[in-house]
Amino acid sequence: MTTRRRAPARGFARPLRPARTIVGAFGIAVLAGTALLMLPLSTRAGTVADFFHALFTATSAVCVTGLTVEDTATYWSPFGQVVIMLLIQLGGLGIMVSASAVGLMLARRLSVAGRLTAAAEANAVSFDDVRGLARNIVLISLLIEAVTFLLLFLRFGLGYGYGAGEAVWYALFHSVSSFNNAGFALFSDNLIGFASDPFICLPICAAIILGGLGFPVLMQLRREFRRPLRWTMNTRLVLAVSIVLLLGGTIYITALEWTNPRTLGAYDPAARILIGFFHSVQTRTAGFNSIDIGRMHDETWVGMDVLMFIGAGPAGTAGGIKVTTFAVLYFILLTELRGEASVHIFGKRLSRAVHRQAISVVLLAIALVMAAVIALMLITGHPFDKVLFEAVSAFGTVGLTTGITYSLPPAAELILVVLMFVGRLGPLTIGSAFAFRDRRILYEYPEERPAIG
């Protein structure tokens, strides 16, 4: 009697690819949002929105960017605005994290695949901490949005005389948009009408900064705020670099625009400082504006390009290459200049794998942005400085614009859609999602060093 061997199940031979799942989930969310925004119910005129405009808006909302090709306040109906707000919330929290939170509420548990994808999307430190990850992210987000909502509601109602219903809606939409670093506003001039009002600008800035720190940092600060010696390298880097960039950006923007009569020069000194700080915060990937960006000096745009390209913290609602990547490259450079053998940050040795990741992210980001800039210049004919600002803003999921977004043809809109999508998920995530297979090299080639520099 012979026995047959059972072939191993094919499902176990195929490795899980969280990156591919995450990219697919964001893609589905964008398509679903596009379909909803193309409903006649979504526009104030009751007509079907143009496909490219709906796709652009849905991508901008899911990728929490804030660039718009139609005026959010006048083109989209209340239903369309609610769709945009929900897409912002979904994209800011993360598709897989949101799905995991729903799964926990309904089933009280997560599958192995669900835990893997949620951990990958949120940059969880270990697989074990995923059990409470989704729940904590949702709770922290809702708490910060609730506080921001209350402050804005009181100001809109008491300071500007809005009715209760209007004050609730404006406060709710802008609290969600600010914490998720989206930059969508329900006013045709964005927040220019509130440029000198600290009771509107500062709560929005606080929500943006907290959202930009990243969920791993927020959760550690929540547990160990008074014990900084226990903070991880990630938390210390994010906090230190964020403070430096916020202060540096404020000084840079305020100094260059101080006498510009078309921007800060039209306000009193206290308001100028507030506006300078506000726009330094926006370059962390938020995208609100309280003055006309198109009237700033060219030199100011260049500095803002740099800040937008860097972005904010990883595993949060922000985009860009992330402040940790920027910090790692700085310490690598410092180590080379000192002639040291290994990179040390805050008394810890940096893994060499992180060197490669940081360099890969920056090179891929530069290549993508410059390719987009060249294509946009060929398509639109706009000058380099404005096109560069637009491309960096899209890649960094910022949403600031010099004013050319509304005039872009469909081909240019598609380029920005790609930039926003890649910028939200990250070049490495996109690359690993489309990799055909994992390669394990079991040998090494002989070592040799070319001349550098």
C-alpha cells in the first residue's frame, strides 16, 4: 500500500506583502472617493463633476494634501464636503489602521495579516504592540480633534457670530483637516480672513504640529512624557528636528516677508510674527494659508520648498522625506567629516541598514520631483520656480500653491496625483509593493572602492 504525500498549501508558500496591501487599500479609497464626488449630489450645481477634478480632489483628500482644482467652499455641496472630510480622516489615520480599528470593535481581534499590515503602515516598533495600536491611534486622533473642535467652535460662534450649526460644521471640518495635515478649508480664500486671529490660527497650528509628530511619538509621549531618558531615538529626533525647523522656518519666512507690502508688510508686527509662524507650520505638510502664497518673494518660495520636501515625522499624517531621514543624513555627513567609523545619535549607534534606507528615500524623492517638474514645465509652460513649488507641495502632501493649480490641464493634474500618492505612502513602500519577488543573496562579490568626491 502506497501513501501519497500531500503537497504543501500554496497559500503558505507566498510571503505576505503588507506594502502591496497598503498601496492597494489607498488606491481603492481614492477610486471610491472619486466615484462619490462624481455623484450629482456632491456638487452645488447638481451636475456630474469632471472625472479628473474628482480624481484629483479625492487623491488630495485621501493623501491629506490639500491641493484643489475646484473651490471647496463653492463648488462642492455639503454632501461633497462631508465626503472630502471623511476621506481626509480615513487617509490621515491610515486605511489599514482604520480597518483594523473597525475589526477590533466588531470582532475584538485581528488576523495575522491584518496585524502585519497595520504594523507596517504605522511603523510599529514590534509585532506585539499591534494589539492596541489601532485603538490608541484612533483615540489619540479623536481626542486632539475634539479639543481643536471645541476651541474653534467657541471662536467661530462667539467671535464671528456664526450660528450654532455653522460653527459646529466649520469647527468640525477644520479640526479634522488640521490634525490630519490636509489643508482643506471651507472658505474661498482659505484662512486669509483669519490671518491675524491667534484664536483661530494657533489651535490649527497646534493640531497640525501634533499630527505631524507621528503616532509612535504621540503614543510614547502619552506614556512617558515625564521620563525623557526612556524616549526612543525616533522620538528624540522627531522632537528635536521639528523644533529646529519650526523656529528656523518662522525666522526665515518672517524676515524675508517682513517688508513685503503684498504679504506681511500689510499687518502690524505682532500679526506678522503670527503669520510667519503659521506658514512655517504649514510647510510641515499642512497646506492652509493666511496670506497669498503667490505674492511671496521667490527667495521665500525656495526656503519653503526645502521645508516642504523635508516634511514632518514618520508614521503620522504628514508627508515629505520625514525629519528622521533628514536627521540621519545630517549625522552621516557629520560622521564622514569627523572621520569616524560609525554613526552615533544620542549615545546610540545607527544601524547601517538605516543609512541605505535614508539615502534611497532621498534619491528616489529627488528623482521623482525633478522628473515631475520637467514634465509639468513641458505641459504647462509655467516658470521653474512655480512648477517646483507645486511639485514639492504635492510630493510633500502639503497643499500650498502659488496659484497655478486651478489652471493645470488634465495631464498635469495626473502628474500631481501620482506625486501626492507616492508622497503619502513613501517611495520605498511603493517600490516594495511593486517588486516582483524578494531576493535573498546567499553570496557576496569581492569588495572594491571607487574614488568619491
